[in-house]
Amino acid sequence: MKMTTWWEGRTVGSRKASLVIGLMGLLVAAAGWPGGAAASGSVYATNVHSNDVSQYDAGPGGLLTPKTQPAVATGGAPLAIAMSPDGRSAYVASGDTDSIYQYDVTPGGGLTPKTPGSVSTVIPDPEGIAVSPDGQHLFVATNAGFLQEYDIGADGTLTWKHSLFTKQNTILNEVAVSPDGKSVYATAYDTGVIYEYDITADGGLTAKTPNAIGTGDAPGAIVVTPDGSSVYVLARGDSAVDEYDVDSGGSLSRKSASSIRVGVDPRGLALTPDGRSLYVTGGSQDEVFQYDVGAGRSARCEVDVVVHRPLQRTASRGREPGWPEPLREQLRQRLGRSARHRS
């Protein structure tokens, strides 16, 4: 079972335009765009058992309430969700149907299927997806070892562009795009490496040199800091977060303090929009671990190693105050799922 956690934010004018949060494999995306009716945004959660996406309005203080249409159908085993930078399109990877489902986001934050409602991944077993910062390309990591790319049209619909083979018998797990849109990184769960690529002017991919960078055991979730200077990778097999510097060409190298220990069986990884806090979900401990990210000290404003900040616990162990019971139940369902996907 793949567990993904990430958080992405941006601002249009003075208004928050998108926020994406995942917790213990429950991938949630909050979005509102200028002129939209949902002043505080919307939240979406993929449900791997019911094969749909739950929709919530996010009110003052982040309190969630189901929308009038509480869920939107998608393909079997929806494993990942991504939002376009303008907040007008959403994409869901379906592991059972080998498809990417595509949706329009209405001014009120509701999801409605585009036409067509889905496109084939061509290569089976999509695991992770990411949209380029310019909103023109979608990248898909598959269990079959292929990194796939789609062009995104003006209406947000996807058109398959090409498939890039990484290595025989490689299981790709997650994919991330650098904030400047010039680099793509994909984690290989079984071989313990990060594959890194340059994005060409026409949106194609070419391998960096070196193409593969070593990680800890069973790498999964991967995040890039907002300034593009650091990359963090969750090494699930080591119960650790591996830390990398990013050079001017987008290539990765291990930091001097190259990893930090986290909870047992970690599943998800998230950075705040300002890049100052890092969160890790502990799959078997029902906890969220939180860390400070040190201030930059060089001309490149590199982010230093992550420093542990103890979790402030509540009466409900590992639960965030204000989360509705349906979301907690979805967490339990996702954690209990055992199928052909990562376990």
C-alpha cells in the first residue's frame, strides 16, 4: 500500500489559491480560485475502498463540512491526487483501472468529470502523479518502472506525450517536480534510488548525470522545498528521512547530515508552503511527527538539516483537532488496505 503525504500552497493576489495536504495516505487537496464561491477553499480526499473522492468545504479555522455532493466517483484504488496550479483542474491516479481521471473544479469547489472522464496510463500501475508549475505537463510514476508524461491542454484535459523507461524490474513510487519546472525526481521503491531528469524546452525528459542517486531502504514520498534548494525523501525501510542538496543544475547530493530518524513504518511526508516545517506520518504508530527546517546560511539559501520539534499531543493520540470522523475512518481504511500496491 502506498502512503503519500504532501502539502503545497500558493497565493494569487492576497488570496490563498491552493493547498494540498495528505495524511497517512489520505491525500487531500484544498483549492479556491479567484471569483470562486468557496471563500475558505475546498478539501478532497481519495478513498481506496469506495473508489471515489470525498469533497469538503473548509470553513473558518479549517473546519471541514461535506459538500452538497459529498463524493465523486473515480476508478478503482485511487492512489494519488494532484491539482493544477490555477486550481481549476484535478487529476486522480487509479491503480486498478490504469487510468488518470480528470475533473474540472467549479467556482464552488466541486469536482465534475471532464470529457473524456479519464485517460489510459498506457503503462499499468500508476502510483504517484505531479503537475509541473506552469500547469502544462503531468508526470506519472508507475510500478512498471516507467515515468510517463502528459501534455495538459488549455481546458485542462490530458494528452499522452511519452513514456520513459527507467530500469528493468524497477518499481517507481512517487514523483516530484522542482519549483522552477526544470527538474523531475522519481523514487524507486525496490532499488533504493532517486531517478533525476531535466525537463526540456518542449516538456520532454532527459536523464541527468548521474541519473540515479542512492537513498535509504524503500524510498517513497518525495518533496522539494519551495526555493528548490533541498529535497527530502522518506526511506520507509529505514524509518528515516533522507536529505539532499540541489545544485544549480537541479542535481541532487546528500547533505552532510544526510538523514534523520522518524517513527516506525513512516508513510507520508509534507512541507509547509513556506518550507519551514516538515511533517511525517507514522503508519504503525498513529502519529504525526513534526520538524523545523533550519534557516539558510549560504548565498544559495540552502535549507539546513531538519531539526526535531516534539509533537504536541491531544487527548486523541495522533489525531488532529477538528478533523471530522469520516476523515479519520478513511485513514483507518487506507491503513488497513492490503492489495497489490505497496504494503
